[in-house]
Amino acid sequence: MVVGGLMFFVRWFKRLRDLWEDVNGAPGRPGVPGLPSIRESVAHMNDKIDSMSQRVEDIEKEIKHNGGGSIKDVVHSLDEKIDVLQAHFTRHLLNSGENRPG
């Protein structure tokens, strides 16, 4: 009975220690890396979120028209130029067919 009670206490104490380490972190030991605290983990995640938010903002700037400098503006300009070249090429082909001796 005493041994059972002692084992219960030891298991409960280990769980409490695990919770403490999860909240406060634990230093590294030989062969075992340290464990960051919850605060450190949340701060790291916030830094990552801030970084990703900035990257998303940069991408959004490139896919919206902004007067010529965005990728979308450049693609639109190239599309217009291709249409003009295609029209010139088609006229050239039609005109060259008319000038052939028949």
C-alpha cells in the first residue's frame, strides 16, 4: 500500500515537472537539446508570422496594378505588345501573299 502510494506520488511529480518544463523551458543536457519556454516559443512564432506577413504584402504589391512597376503591369504591357506584333505579322503575311506573282 505504501509502495503504491509512493509510485502514485512519483508519477504525479513527474507530470508536474514535465508541465513546469513545458511552461518555463529546460536547459540542455549532454546529448539532449534544451527546451524553450512557452514565452520563447510564442515570441519565435510571432517573429515568423511578422516575417511571413511582410512577404505576403510584398507579393500583393507585385500582383496589383500600380502604374507600371508591378509584375502584373509588365505582363499586361507585354500582352499588349504581343497583340500589336501579331497584328503586324498577320498583315505582313496577307500583304506578301497578294504580291506574289500568280
